[in-house]
Amino acid sequence: MRSASGERGADAPRGLWHAGRVSDTAPDPATDLEALVPDWLTVPDLAERLGLRLSDVRRLIEERELLAVRVGERRVVAVPAGFVDDDGPLPALRGTFTVLADGGMDDAEVIRWLHTPDDTLPVPGAPLDAIRAGFKTEVRKRAMEEAF
């Protein structure tokens, strides 16, 4: 604390002030996630792409075959496009979702982890790219290390 003369007292806290711009709003994690994931599919888009009913796509999300978050201005439920191929959800993802969720990550954090570039993976890109390239075991091992 400062005295009336402006001198710092012996019991004044130190190291609490820092220079920098102060913002009234914290960054929106959803916006960051939307920028990180290149393509999203809404539930109707997914149903059309996979030839399924809307209720079947919702069931895939409920059963955690796919993860979804609300994105965009209208906050629609959407799934990262990289989670599916022409046959449906990538089978290797479900176990990875489970490992990361068991470690305390929510769906948005799991999606972020799978899309965050990692130079130490056996293929360039993010863990999702490594799963698509056949390195499911390596990604799961890292997911376990991350989660626990």
C-alpha cells in the first residue's frame, strides 16, 4: 500500500500489476473452437450426407459415437466434419472420446484437443489427422497421458 506521500509500504502486495490492454470481455472459447475446426456439419447436413434420419444422427450424438457443440451465430448443434467419412462416424474416435472424457474433458475440450496441431505426432497435423492416417494407438496413448 502507498502512504499519503506516495511511498510503498513494507506490507504492500508486489507483483499484482501488469501492463497490457484490459478487455471488458473474455475471449469466447466457442469462437476459438469454431476457428480451430475447419468444417462443421449440422444435424440435418449430417443426416443428408450419411443417408440417415435426423433421429438416427441425434442418437449417434447421444451415444457418443459423435461429439457435437453449438456453433455459429444461431448456436446450432454441429459436428466437426472430420469425425465422419462416407460410411459414418470414424470407429477409432469413440474410444478416444471416452478416454478424454474420463479424464475430465467436456465435449468442446475433446474437440479442441483432437484439432490442435501437434508437431510430435507421426504425421503432420492434429490428433484427428493421425487417427485418420491409422495411428489410433499412438493418439489414444497421448490421450491417456493428457487425461490422467
